[in-house]
Amino acid sequence: MKTMKSLLSSAILASTIGTVSFTSFAAEISQPMAKTQLEQAIAGKHRSDKNKARDVYRHPEETLMFFGFRSDMTVVEIAPGGGWYTEILAPAVKGTGKLYGAHYPDTGEDNYYSKSRKKLEAKLAANDVYSEVELTNFTPRVASAIAPANSADLVLTFRNLHNWKVEGVKQIFADSFKALKPGGVLGVVEHRMPASQNLEENSKSGYFPQQLTIDLAIAAGFELAATSEINANPKDTADHPRGVWTLPPVYRLGEKDKAKYAAIGESDRMTLKFIKPAK
């Protein structure tokens, strides 16, 4: 009888260990799988050499992994612009996840919004790697359905806050909160204004304060989960003649002092991870 109990206990223990091991193993492989798919997307031939040259400043793999990216996620990219990050996100989730590009609408007018939307649509239509991307409408400072409510795992914005000003940031954070599932992540990368500078006096510099960003996100209902210096650049003093656009890749001054600004590199950037509370 004692032997039978011992055998039964051993069998249960072995089964339990097997289950725990399998669960642990599944958890361990999920991140490497996402990383592999991400690495393939970053190295993809659809990306131009010009865009790949920016990787050394923008650290796309490290940045997305910091935000908790997985290839099976529903992701929203706000204001994709020319699609620099779209080139990476689209193939990284294709077939396993979902990518929404929340971009400026085509108003039918001859304006920046319409031109930007048409240019992005042409880019997406030109390569099958983007065939599963779904564009939604995002209008700054206006309530926008950037994705179906409570559907997104990850909402991302890269170098955009300065364009939207404080009121616009408040609105997009509210839109993001609505789009995210409970427990979902809002990832923000933005040109960082030094604490010694005043936003009102430097509103056209292209930089935005980190603490203000955190305060506005918390006011929208988010919790600050983590900060990272992945995209920091201590060489950037953020006091350039033509603002952040003085630096690469824009070089707003043209050839004037170009070597100086090339040596600085791209801007100093905050990288912030916020979470929509589970309850």
C-alpha cells in the first residue's frame, strides 16, 4: 500500500513538473520568437539603405522589445509619417498579429494631411509586405478612433508629441487609452527637452518635456511602467538654430556646420512605457 502511494505521488509530481516546465518553456520561447521575427523585419530587403542607416540612432529592436512587442500583438502606430517604423512593424506582425496605422485623413484638400495620407497609401500599396496594414483616421486635437475600443495590445508614437502641443497630447493619450485593452501598453519615443528649458519659450524647437509627458499620460489614466535611455544622446544640447531639424537626418541648415551636427547625431530622446491598468 505504501509502495502504491509512493508510486502515485511520484506520478503526480512528475506530471506537475512536466506541466510547469512546459508552461515555463512556452513563456521563455515567446520573446525569442518575437525577437527573431523582428530581426528579420529590420533586416528586410524592402527597407532602403537610407532608412537602415538610421537604426544606429533609433534602435528599433531594443526599443520595441522594451515596450514588450510580440509578433502576435494588435499594434497601433500613431501618425506613421513616411513609414519608417511601419517598414519594421508590418512584416513583424504579418500573419500572426495586426497593425493599424492611425494617420492623418485625406480631406480632399491640397494640404499637408491629405498629401501625407496619399503618400503613405502609395507606399503601402507598392509592396505586399504591407498588405495586412489597416489605416484608420487620426486628427490632432480631435477625438479619433485610432483602433476599435479595447482591441490593442500596444499603441506606439515616435517623435510626434511636439507637433501636437499639450492639448493634442492630452487628446491622443485619451484616444490611446480607449483603444488599448486593459493591461495594454502605450510606448512613447520623443525628442526630449532639457528640464532647464521652458516649453512655452521653445515651443517650436521640436522638443517636448519628459516630465510633462509623464504627467499627461497619468492624467489620461495610464501608469508609468518604465523609462529607458535606449534612445538617449548626451551630445544633444537641444538648443540648435533651427531646432531639432538642425540635426540629422534633416540638416535644416544645409551644408553649414554639417560636420558638427553629424558628429552630434540624431536627437536625445525619451523612451517611456505606460500601462493601461488591468482594472
